[in-house]
Amino acid sequence: MQRTLITKAAGAENEKAIVLFSGGQDSATCLAWALRRYKSVETAGFDYGQRHSVELECRKAFLQKLRELDAEFNAKLGPDHMIDMSSLGQISDCALTKDKAIAFEKNGVPNTFVPARNLLFFTYAAAVAYRRGASVLVGGMCETDYSGYADCRDNTLKSLQVSLSLGLDEPIVIETPLMRLDKAQTWELAEALGGKELVELIRRETHTCYLGVRDELHDWGYGCGKCPACRLRARGWSAYKNQA
Ligand code: ZN
């Protein structure tokens, strides 16, 4: 399955892609995936008033080290577009943007859900793509581990792809290479794309923890080790290691 994922699609080598890059494990893996697949790749990041800006701070260091890791990555990686979406933080009331404890809402969705976040991210990225002559948007959304977020679902994003293509009157493709992978398979994919060196770079230089903790390096990376994002990352890492 990993082999299918890194097989180049016909025509992809002539296309430019915009990757939604947050500084976390999933979007970092998607970035490497896109760099192997497309002619050129640019990144988009969103500042929406996250309680912890650690992820955003990790982005720059990761991009620089990714360039140093691999000549193809360096040659294909274009500019980074940082987009101010502080209004999203103002209008949403969730544990990622407000000082409140992480919990599950009555509808079963964790309160780390930022309503409509991914719809807005892709729509803004599509505006960047239109200006930059890109036809592909890449995001690290995944149904396997987190089906609670409705805007991560495959159907949501397929529907958005149609809306964006109609609304721009240009063909826009949304690619989500991690949609059917679990976290262990995401590490495997990173290894297939850039070897142990890329796995190590993602382990050390990306950030996933909801609480923004970055003072202790665990075998799976930095984080508090207790929040849902850390637990998911730790579980995926140990599954990846145990099958290696
Ligand atoms: Zn954490």
C-alpha cells in the first residue's frame, strides 16, 4: 500500500501543489509526499490564534532542515505563505483557541474541534493556488484515527474540491494521502519517502501536542505525553517501531 501511495500519478510531475503545512507530523509527511510527486511545491500556514504557537515556530526550522536533507526537496520547495486567520480564533470557542480544558462535548466530538477550520484552510489555500498557478492542494486529514472531526472526512473534502473548482472556474484537486492510514503507517510512509533521516527529522522537529509542551524529547518526539494528540502520536510510534 505504501508503494501505491508513492507511485507517481500520470501528469503529476508537471503540476504545482500547495501543501497545508502546520508544523505537525501529518502535514510534514504530506509535504515530503508532495515534494516527491509534483514539479514544485509551496506551503501555506495559518495563524488562527492557537493557544500555543509552538507548531508555528517549528515550521520554519523544519522547512530549512528539509531543504538540507535532500537535494530534490530543496530544488522543488518554493515559498511559504503564512496567512493570518486570527478572526477564526475570535469566533470559535474551543480548547485550541481558548484557555479551557480538553474534553468531549455532548455530541461526542472533542472540544479541540475548531468548527469549519479545514474548509477555511482549503479555501484560502485555493486562493493562493489560483494566484500561484497551482492546481493541487494537499492536506494531512485522516479518517482513520479521528473520525470525530467532520471536516477531515473524505466526503467533506471531495465535496469541497468540487465547490472550489466550480467557484474558481479552474480545476482544483484536493489530495489527502493520509486519509486511510493510521499513525504507524504515516511513519512508514515517511520512511519510504525519505528514509530514517526523514523519520528522525519529523520525530524531532515537528510538533503535535495540544498543550504546546516542548521541553522533553520522548522516543516519539516532544510533547506533554498526556493529551489526546500526544497519546495518539506515541501509540503510532510504538506500533511503527514494533513492526519494524
Ligand atoms: Zn500533549
